[in-house]
Amino acid sequence: MTHTATPHGFADFLARAFASRSFVLGLVITAAIALMALVSFFWTPYDVTKLVVQNRMLPPSWVHPLGTDQFGRDVLSMIMVGARNSIAVALVAVGIGMGVGVPLGCLAAARGGWQDEAVMRFNDVVFAFPALLSAIMITAVFGPGAVNAIIAIGIFNIPVFARVARAGALAIWPREFILAARAAGKGKASITIEHILPNIATMLLVQGTIQFALGILAEAGLSYVGLGAQPPMPSWGRMLFDAQTRMMVMPTLAIFPGLAIVITVLGLNLLGDGASDALDPKLAGRR
């Protein structure tokens, strides 16, 4: 009988995940941030590209709940649009890492030999450079901007997903149902698509939430040094950079975007921890 992670196995995974308070809390926080980003496509309290100098540096009030910045822009509106940019960059970067890394990892596990060795050595080369430093080098060479930030973060995600996919696939290849599929005449590519990928899907999902959180931090770091999204589009990292010289005058300019980053990353980490516990219930028992 064929063993796969779906639909029954995935339903069990979700049942265990929703029994975890960390997962539920992380899901609520992440959903709230995602909803805020989605709403910003259609509505924000004020136009983030419009400068209103007479309203500069206003404290939080009913008119501007989080105040205004040095150019008179509404901070709440900027955080909403910044969420959209951060999520978009991180999401596409994770998609690049997963779309390239998972096939590489599955190929290495299925083929072995020099192909496995080549994939692993590629991983070692990429991992030899810190993620943020690599992203800074790439964006410095090809220029600042959201697209180059996505590429830079995505490249670092490739070996992460390649290693996870390879490790998961290697654990499944010796299983009896895989041997039965091979005895039935199925090729390695067919087995990988029909049996290996469904059984490592939840593992990849957990890793995806972790890389998503790291992508948010990487995007904020790149924007902070001027290599991420460019003005007039707001970015949480850029807001922190602009606020650093005004900390003594108006600290809320740094507090609010900083809190946005912290809350988003916290929500994703809680989501990932809860999903990890659901994937391996024995791990939750040891915590």
C-alpha cells in the first residue's frame, strides 16, 4: 500500500498543529499582518507618497494614530505598505529557494554519486558566506531595489531547502512502499513526484515558515542600508534608518516599525515552532 502525507497524514498534521497554542497564536499574528498588507493594496489612511510638510513630526493622535514622520507622512499608512513590501519580498524569495532547492535536494537523494556530491558542495559554498553579507554583495553589484533583494535572499534559501529535501528523501527511499514502487517498474522521477514529495511536504512547510521569518529580517536589513525597496515606497528597514537620527526627538518613529518587525517575526516563529511540534510530537513532549 502506498504511504503518502496526504490527505489523511496532512489532516492529522493539521489536527496536531491546531492543538498547539504556539501554532494558533502564531497563525493569528501572521494572519493579522497578512490582512494588514492585503488591505494596503486597496486602502490606507493617507497617501504614503504625498509629503505634507506642515504635518511633520506630529505625535500619535486620533487623526494620525501612530504620528507622522519628518516629511509629514502618516506612520500607520507607511507601516501598512511596508508590511506589503516585506511580505512580498520574503514570500517570493522563499518561493525561489523552495522551487530550486527542493528539486536539487530530491535529485541528490535519488541519484547519489557525483550528482549528490555536486549539490552538497554547492550548498557548502553558499553557506560559507553569511546570508545578509551575501545579499549586500549581490545588491551592491547589481544595484538596490526590491527585485535584487528578492534574488539575493532567494539564492541563500536554495541550499537550505536542498538540504532539508535531501535529508527527508534519504530517510524515505529505503522504506518498503518505495521498494514496492521500484519493483513495480516506476522510475526515480515518478517515485519522487508521487511518493517522496508528499511525504516531505509538511517538513518543507515548517522550514518555509522559518525561512519566511528570516526573509522578513533580511529584507529589513537590506532596506536599512539602502539596498532594499527604494523611496518613495516605504519599508520597515528604511523607516528605522530614517528614524535613527531623530530618536531623542521622537522615538516612536523607530519604535513602531521596530515593533512591526518583531511582532511579524515572532508570529512566524511561533507558527514554525507549533508546526514543528506537530510534525514530531515527541519534540513537543521534551519542551
